Amino acid sequence: MEHENTAEKISKTQGPQEVITGDENGARILFNFSDNDLELRADFMPPLGKGPPLGPEQLHSAFERLNIINGILWDNIQEAIEDCNLNHRPVKGVLIARGEAPSAEVAEYFEINPLLKEKPRRNEENARIDHKACSPFIIVKKDQALARMQPKKAGKAGRNVHGTAIPFTVVRPEGVSGGENTRTEGNLILSNVNGQFIRDKNTLNVKENLTIKGPVDYNTGHIIFPGDVMIEGPVMDGFKIYSGGSVLIKQTFDVTDAVTKGDLIVAGGIIGRGTALIKAGGELRTKFIENCRAAARKSITVDSEIINSMVYSLDRIEVSEKGKILGGEVYAVHGIRAGGIGKKQGRATKVHCGIDFTVEQEKEKNNNQMRIISAKLVKLREMMEAEQDAGRRARMEELKSRLENEQKKTAARVGELLGAIKADENAAVEVPGEIAPGTLIEICQVALFVTEPMKKVRIRFDKTSGKIISESL
């Protein structure tokens, strides 16, 4: 009767529950239920003195009274009872029943493309890293996947040790959504344009333009961008710029290498180191150009000076009336205007217009190729005269034939280019200031070497006489 009263008490009491054998000195079991009664652990206490040991019958009765019907671990129970009875010591925290935990339902959500997550910049002292090539900007291409839909994951209810169902929860992950210049197609968020990927909290955007608030240095690395670029600070030496659009630099451009598909505008001037190269697919506008090579498909406009540089334009070169071209060599298909050209002392200045410099460069390339072929043929003919072996001589004849054919093709190409070099017979050089002695002016491949100062002149090619003439401005 005492046993039944104890069991009845257990079934109604929260927290730890105790089961005894019926003898005050007998073995005892202390039950501990976890949250939601998902697990049941027990402490097995040995009898006192000659009290009765613990047997399975006490557990069966307790399980029945406490409604323990699910996930009973009889092997754990048997091992704990034997240890407790034989060694006469407490065995605590034994897992004697375990239910099934519920599996949460996970709602569908868009997960960002792992390749677009920001990567920390490496700072290992001994690592061989080109820090100029490390960029903090993430560039994406048109139609690139920015995020993918993760499908809904079904939930599953659990059961506690009483066999009672435990409902599952619903988890709604914080996904991402598409923003500027993106679209959603099926289970993907895609970019509509080439540009800079920017994550604003959980919104994914793609910017067609790149704005750099400070300088281009080790914090930015080289700038490689498919659209327009605006740089509010200076560009430091050693850093390259490649743009699929136009580039605006608000301060000085210490140029190493720059290629733009559109215009290049430099408010602070361009400084090179002799080997610096600029290629602009549109206009080039700047305060000054110094010690570099610069080429533009459209006009080149300079506020002050072009100094010791190679400058090429497929349109015009315009230097302000107070500006000068000093040293170096400039080419412009449709003409040149500058405040002054050359100086009395120092490096000579050469000015070319009326010709397509790209054709001229290709002609020179082919002329060099012809010189190489001619040298090879001379050497080959000398070897053939001394060669006695018929097989080797036949192979030499075959090589000579190939070189002669290549020589003819190259000569024909040079002839074609000669006819295409003259691009504008109306091109002129206009100087409201002075052209210094020592300056070479070439228009449509006809040259004028300036031996005396020339002031306020317009120099052009006279088609009737085939000579260069000068006119007063």
C-alpha cells in the first residue's frame, strides 16, 4: 500500500521523482525529466545496510505509474542496476529513456551566392601577396547569379517519453532580396548589368558606376571595372586603371597603366615615369601631361603643357593659348593647336599631323618584319651554298620559298598602308605664340625643320605644290 501511495505521488509531482523499494533501508531511484519530458535520467542509490537491492520490478511499476512508454533504454538500465547492487555505490545521471526530438520546418529563402561574400584581406607577414592586386570591390557580370532560393524543408513532430507528440517549430531564415539592377527569375536573383556588387543589409544591388571617395592606393588596389569610374582622390604610382566606361579623376594621376573604353578626364594633371601608358577610347582632357605615352581615339585637350611625352590622337590635340608642347613627340590626325611649341634649349619637339598614326605604326611593324626576313634569307642562302647533303638542301629550299612568300606578302601590305597613311590633307598646326628653333613639323609626311623662331603662324600642307607653307594668324 505504501508503494502505491509513493507511485501516486510521483505521477503528480513536478521536478525530480523518487521511487523506493518499499523498505526504508532499501535501494532507491531518483528520476529527472528534461524539458518537454524528451529525456529521462535516473540516479540509482544502493540500499543501506541489509536493505533489499534494486530490481527491475520496481522500475516496471514506476514506468507504468509515470506513463513512461517511449524510448526506454533497457540495456542502460540493466547495466546501472548491476553496477549499483554489486559494487554497492551510487550510479548517477544514467539516461534510461529518450524520445524523438522534433525537426523544425525551415521556410524557403534566398541565400546569397557564397562567392559574393566579402573575404577578409590576408595579413600574413610571410605570405607572398601582390597587395596591389587585392581589391575590396566585388565585381559581377550581367546575368550572374547573386542568390539562389533554398527550398522549404518540411518539419517533423517529435514524441516525448510518455508518447505525447511534440509539435515542430517553423524557422524563417533571414534571406536576401533583389534591389537595384537585379531581377528574379525562378529560383535565382540575377544581375541585370556588369558592375559593382553591393549588399545593403539584406538587399542586393549592382552599381553600374564605381565611386572611390579617397585615393587609389593599397586600400583599393588596381581598379578594374566594367563601367564608369570616378576617383575623388589622387592615383598613386604603381596602380593600374582599366575601365569599360569613362574615368574621372579629380586630383593628380600618377599614371602607371590606364585603359578606358570611354573618356579620361583628369582635373589635376597626368604624371608618368617614362614607361607609363594611357589609352582612351574617347576624349582625353587634363591639366598637363608629363613624361608618359598617351593615346586617344578622340580629341586631346590640355590646359597647360605637354612635356617630354609621346601623345597620339585620332582627332585633334588642343593646348590652351598659354600652354606649350615641350619636348617629346605628338601626333594628331586632324591638326594641332598650342600656345607654343618647343624651347631654345632642351629636348627637341616633333609634331606630326595629317597622318593616321595607327597605320604608321603598323607600317613600321611590317618594315621591321621585312628586315628580319631579309636577314634570314641572306643567312640561309649562305648556308645553302656550303651545304652538300641533298636532303638538308631540299629542306632549306622549302624554307627559303616560305620566307620569300612571306616577304612578298609583307611588302604588299606595306604598299597598302602607304596609301592609307594620309588621313587629312587639310590638317594644320596653329600656334598663336612661338615655335622654337629645332622643332620638327610634319604634315602628310612632308617635313619642315624650324631653324628660326616662328610666331603667330598657321602651318599647313599645300596640295598644289606638295610643300608645307606657313601663314600668319
